[in-house]
Amino acid sequence: MRTRTIGSLKVSVVGLGCNNFGGRLDAAGTANVVQAALDAGINFFDTADIYGGTKSEEYLGLALRGRRDQVVLASKFGMPLDEHRRGASPQYIKRAIEDSLRRLGTDRIDLYQLHRPDPDVPIADTLGALDELVRAGKVREIGSSNFSTTQIRAADAAVRPGAARFVSVQNEYSLLHRDPERGVLDECEARGVAFLPYFPLASGVLSGKYRRGQPAPQGARLSASKSPLASRFLSDRMLAIAEALTQFAEARGHSLLELAHSWLLAQRAVASVISGATSAEQVRANAAAASWQLSADELGEIDSIAPRSELAAGD
């Protein structure tokens, strides 16, 4: 497994997204997926306090017991857990980190990320509190998520000399959702900030499991007819693009899954592709999917199949 860097951290180019832990997977299922990831050379695990109603951190901590030092552990805070546990105020950050450390069963989080901007708290206050965590050794690096170009710039401008700064941005990005190309990727590259794509498979559409004119597989993420993600990704246009991308990949001896991962890793700012999984088989497939080195000509042809003009709404 190749590695890239996020600040001072060296991470596998495919990471494990842990949003299924505590929801679709119980503790035993989590342990199986984590073991498969380690066996496949994945060392980057990305969770959040809100995943699984806090169970994701708990189950991940149990699965990593005795081998914490083998992994780069990332978590997030800021999404509302309840009326009192939410946001990015310095007071709440002090509580959120202690709660996450306890659930994860560790004394540090390698990458601690603000899950979304908090319009009610000056970003300088948030950064000051996060810097204190870094200085205390409870956090190694700090990152952001769901930040726009303007918010990335504002955060960088608010950093005090010598203080910790955001070293990563984790936003949605895939062949079917290209918004980060409207400025965020360029901003990350210019500032030396790592970009981490989430939903790299467009909630499974880029895994090849969904087909036009066929019902969604039972139990799949988008099977629920009322899912807002289903309305986004299961349109005839999106499925047609996915089918065309499948044909492109298969004509070159690869799968759509390989194309989805390898295309993201062809973007210079991308450090690791955060891929979720509910089985050991999915983990192994994701880990193996990043080996295709796309040529400039291939990247140009992909742009004609999945044009940015149609798949990026702007930043």
C-alpha cells in the first residue's frame, strides 16, 4: 500500500471510513472489518463522534486495542450529538476531545477534525482551543471538513504565529460530485493542505452495484426510496455516467471501483481516499483499487464522460 502525508502523518492512500460502525455493523462486525483493513495495509482510520451515535468510536477503540500504535487515527467533532454537545466553541472542544479519547480508549487522536464550520463561533477561537490540545499532546494534527474555499482562507488567516493550523480538508468528492474542483482543490494545493475525499463511491453507485432499469440491491445504502442520497445519485443521468465509466474501465482491464479510487488519487491534493465498508471483502476490494496509474489521455477521456460542468455546483 502506497502512502502519502497529512501534515506530519504518513497515511495509506486508501483509508477506512468508519461511519458504518455502530450502525450497520455491531462490535464483532467492526472488528472483522478493522482486521481486514490492517491485513490489507490500510493504516488510516477515519471516524467521528456522531457516527453510530458515538458507538463507532467505541467499537473502533475496542477493535484497535493492543495495536493502537499501528494506525493513524482520525476523528471529528462539531455535529450535534444533542442539545448540549455540538459546535466548535472552546468550552465544548474541551469536553468533546475527552469524550472521544475515552470512547476510543487512547491518549491521543492523530488527526482531529472540525466536522463542519460553526457560524456562531469565530474560527480563531476554535483554532486556539485546538492548538491547546496539540500542545497538550492529546492531538497530533488538526483538520477541517465541509469547508469552502473562503472558509479555508479565513481559517489560515486566523492562525496565530507558531500555532497549529488545519492540515487537511475532508469534503465530498467523486466522479459524480466534482464540486471541490471549483476552487477547494486548488486552494489546498497552494497552501500545502491535504484533501480527503468522502463518499468516493457516490454512496455505492461507483461500485457498480446499481444499474438503470433494475431495482437497487436489498440492504444497500440507497435502497431506501426516501433517501436524499438516492434522489441525488440514482437519477438516469447519474446511472448513465456510471455505466459509461464502467465501459471505459473494463475496456482497459479494470473495474469501475478501481477507476473511482485511482481517479481521485490522480488529483495532486488528495492524500487518502476515505472508503467505507461493511465486510472484509469490501475492504480488500477497496484496498486493491488504488493501483491504476491513469495517463493524461485517460484523464481527459474521463472528463468527457463525467464532465465537471455538469457535476460541480460551485463553491
